[in-house]
Amino acid sequence: MTGAAVVAEARLWLGTPYLHQCATRGAGTDCLGLLRGIWRALYGAEPEDVPDYTKDWSEASGIERLHAAAVRHLTARPLASPSVGDVILFRMREGAVAKHLGIQARVGAQPSFIHAYTGHGVVESPLSAPWQRRIVARFAFPEGAE
């Protein structure tokens, strides 16, 4: 799976409204729904059923559910080697569980990422220093049919 194909699919979702636990391009999605929708477009069926989840992503329990699911279905990549199409996982506060993700759209001097963000919907944002400090893992989509 090429990073360019992942980003091209992610860009089709730009402007989709934010809607918790949804994954429908143009109608509503959250950050996980964006990833799920990209997966369906590139591979077909999702690799597992997604259980209901709260907006706090298990912060009270400390269980890293989002990170564990990424490890199960994606290929880990080095943090220090960003590539177009990477799935990037964020920890919004130090010591909290990882609970946000996006797709690396550009690398280099002006990096960006595509994500579904509360109050904004799916947007392409600069991967600024504050966002970069929150990255806890990088993954690639697995090899497979395009």
C-alpha cells in the first residue's frame, strides 16, 4: 500500500463533519472512523468489529485500547522517520492514553496531517511542534491489494 494512495483517500474525507463513533465519508466521522473508512476503501471489510467507545478513550482505566488495535492491524514504523501515509497516534496529555490519530499528509519543512477533530470535522492541519510532541507511535497500512 503506497502512502500516496492512503493520503489520496484521506483527502476525499476533508470536510466530513465530526460525529463520535461514526465512519461515513461526507456524513460524519471521528478520528477512528476516518481510519476505518480509509481501510474499507483500500482493503474492503474492516479487520475487526469496533466496540462502543467513549470520548475519553479509556483514560480512567489507563488501558491503551487504540494503541493495541493499531499494533494488531498496522505495521509499526520508527517515530523519527515520518513518511507520507503514516498513521500517527497521539497522546493528548502526558501520562494519558493515546486517544487521537491522523494520517501524515506531508513531510519535510511544512509537515501536515489529516484528522477528524472535534468541532472542525476532517481537516488537514500543520503538524506543528505542539502536535509533534504528542506523537507516541507511527504505523503504516499493511501490504495488500490497492
